Amino acid sequence: MPEQQLLKPTEWSYCDYFGADKKDPQGNGTVAGFELLLQKQLKGKQMQKETSEFLRERIKIEEEYAKNLAKLSQNSLAAQEEGSLGEAWAQVKKSLADESEVHLKFSAKLLSEVEKPLTNFRENFKKDMKKCDHHIADLRKQLASRCALVEKARKALTERQRDLEMKTQQLEIKLSNKTEEDIKKARRKSTQAGDDLMRCVDLYNQAQSKCSGSGPRRSTT
């Protein structure tokens, strides 16, 4: 029987490998499509965590820099100077104070508009994933089990067809005393095996549709 055609043969596709395994090009083992998807998911969670840590560190730096600029703007150096020099120093101090305020506002915006929303998204996503974990695991087991049943039924059908063909040939060349009743019995078994395969494929497709509405469906060919 021909191998099932892949929807995306040139890449590791979730829709093609959710319920099966793909050979790992880095070794001799196999990687389950579901596990591949899960690993990508975990990498995303780690990236969110590292991004939050980066932003918190950046906010800390901005706040510290603003604090030091404000402190420097209060320096009493040349406080008693008059004339153009005194005016120039006053402008320098004002510039430092203004820059300090800019960095302080920037750090506040980073916190309120970037870091906090990202943290909230990560926490909410974590809660949502916990709700789905058990359900996804059950679906994965069900899909794998029904996939195995499909392959078992496919092999059984092949054996029944081979047996029917052999008995038919033996009867034609009279190498066996098999009667037409034996042939009919073998044909019924072959038909039953075909029906079993179609039933298993249907059950597999039902389980697969629960996991992914866009994934591939099995066929009996």
C-alpha cells in the first residue's frame, strides 16, 4: 500500500506529524510531532521570561541613571558664580534635571506599558495552559492509540487479501482441495477486514479532528 501523502513534505509540519513520529536528522531516534510542538511552546515561555527579566533590568538602569542625574543637578559647584559663567552652570544643571525627568518617565512607561502587560500575559497564558494540559494529553494518547489500530487493521486486511488470492490461485490450478465455500469464507474475512480498517480510520479521523481542525486525515489507501 502507498505511504500516506504529507501536506508539507519539505518541513516538520504540525498537521502532518501530530499523531506520528519523524526521524530526527541529528540522530537515529524519532521525534513525535506533538513533542516538537510542545518544545516550541516551552521555548516561547522561556523567551517571555527572559524578556521580562531584561525589561526589569533596563527599568532599573533607567531609574538609577535618572536618580544620579538628579543628584548631579543639585551639585553646589559654582553656585556663587555670577555673570555668564554662573548662567552657563545654571543651564547645565537645568539640562541635567530635565534629562533626569525624561529617563524617569521612560522607565515608568517601560514598566506600565511593556513589562507589566507582558508579565500579565505570561501569567494568564500559564493558567490557560494548565487548564488544557490534561485534555491535550488525553487527546494525544487517544490519537496514538487509534493510529496504532489503523495500522493493525491495515496489516490484517493485507493478510486477508493475500490469503484469499492464494486460495483462489490454488483452486484454479487444482493444487488444493479447497472448495468454493472456502473461497467464499476467505472473501468474507477479507471484506470484514476492509470494514474494520474503514471503522478504525473513521475513529482516528474523529480523534484527529479534536486535536486540530486543519490537520491531515487518514485514508484507507
